[in-house]
Amino acid sequence: MADEREYLTLSAQHIQRFYGERAVVRDLTLQLRKGEVLGLLGPNGAGKTTTLRMITGNLAPSSGSIEVCGVDLLDEPQKAKAHIGYLPEMPPLYSDMTVNEYLRFAARLHRIEKQWVAQAVEEAKKRCGLADRSRYLIGNLSKGLQQRVGIAQAIIHEPDIIILDEPTVGLDPNQMREMRTLIRDLGESRSVILSTHILSEVESVCDRVQIMHEGRMVLNEMLADFKQKGADLEAEFTRLTQNTLTTTH
Ligand SMILES: Nc1ncnc2c1ncn2[C@@H]1O[C@H](COP(=O)(O)OP(=O)(O)OP(=O)(O)O)[C@@H](O)[C@H]1O
């Protein structure tokens, strides 16, 4: 039987992050398999964004190790980060750039060679339903389309792993549905981590769910197994994340 490691696109082992004396991520292990959409849930302040910033190489862990497609993120950050596309909670969009200008800029930041930039921009726009918005100023686009531009910059270099931090916040129900369809499509060919507060979003888009609470991972389960057991995600979420002051994990 093939080694499980072959199927792992991302493996974070025992990562921790302190701010001063306070541990906001504690002894956390997270593994992402090829072609999997992982939903990362947790109440406000659970440590989701801090975790995502660490596994994308934007924040150094206080301890622990992170491997991205077999490359050690801390030893070879540039090589490891080439496998990752990241849409942060606050996407770094420039409102006075057109979609084309911004994506060309993103392509260069991701070190795509000059001769391939135009092709990469066209491909990313096509994947994200932006082909007819090339010359629009980003500031004039709806929030839903701006989020699509954020995803387009995250996938422009064809990464193996796409990490999305609360991508549907502030979207109307139609834009949310479109965004979920796009995430599902992306998950067909890549590994995706989706951080969200919306339980139904995880149920409709993800293969696996992990719940964080007070910096720790308190649940890690395949959704199919979860459903087969007749378990209820909302009830389980409440059970695992309430009683903040009495939790002793
Ligand atoms: N730079 C920082 N300095 C000190 N504390 C921080 C810093 N960044 C985050 N924290 C704290 O770390 C904890 C985890 O924050 P984080 O943003 O990772 O949580 P989250 O699960 O993403 O929350 P939300 O769902 O509200 O976005 C919070 O208590 C936050 O106040």
C-alpha cells in the first residue's frame, strides 16, 4: 500500500503560536490530502486565521513543523509557498487598478515568467468567471466579484493548495452560492482549506471538517462519516466550543 505521505499536500505538526505569554494556537496538527476540501470551523478568536497565516508562510510558528508538498516551509519558504494560493480575510486588492492590471501584478509577485503572464491572467479570469470584467476598476466591482478577483490572484500560479479565509463574508445569498460553486470546482483538481463560520457552507462544500477551539483542534472528521453516524454538525460544534471558561483540553 502506498505511503499516506504521498497523498498529503500539507502537513503541519504540533504547531504553536504565542503572543507574549499567551498561546493562541496550541500543539495543533493539521493534514490536507490531495483533492480534498477541508472546512476549518471555530468560534471568533479560536485561532483559525493565525493557523492559516502560519501554514501559508505569513507568520512564523513559535514551534512545530510545516511541510508543503514535501518541502519544509521554514527551511525553503519560497519553494514551499509556490505550492500555495492564499486569499486572506482582508484581501490585498487595489481599488484603483483594473482586474487585468491587478492580476498581472499578482502573476509577477508569484514569479510567473513574463512570457506566461498574459496566459495565466486569462486562465485565472476564466476559472473565476471574470473574463468580461478585465477592464473594470476593482473598486467599482460588487463585493462578490471582488472576492472572485481575490481568488483569481490566489490561483494564478496554479498552486496545489488553495487557502481561503472566510471568503463568503459580506456576500449576498446569490454571491455566496456562486462562490461555493467556485470553491467546489477548485476542489476537483486541488486541495482546499476553507475557513468559515457558516456550518451549512462546510456541509455543502467540504469533504472533511476540523473544529478549533481556544487554539486547539477539537474535532477532525470526514463529513461522510459524520453524516453516516447521524451526527449533527451544529450540535457538535456547540458541544465542543461552548463553556469557554471551563474547557480543559
Ligand atoms: N498580533 C496579535 N497580537 C496579539 N494577539 C493576537 C494577534 N493576532 C491575533 N491575536 C489573538 O489570537 C487569538 C486568535 O485570533 P485569530 O484571528 O487567529 O482567531 P480566528 O479564529 O481567526 O477568529 P475570527 O473567526 O474572529 O476571525 C485572538 O484572541 C486574537 O485576539
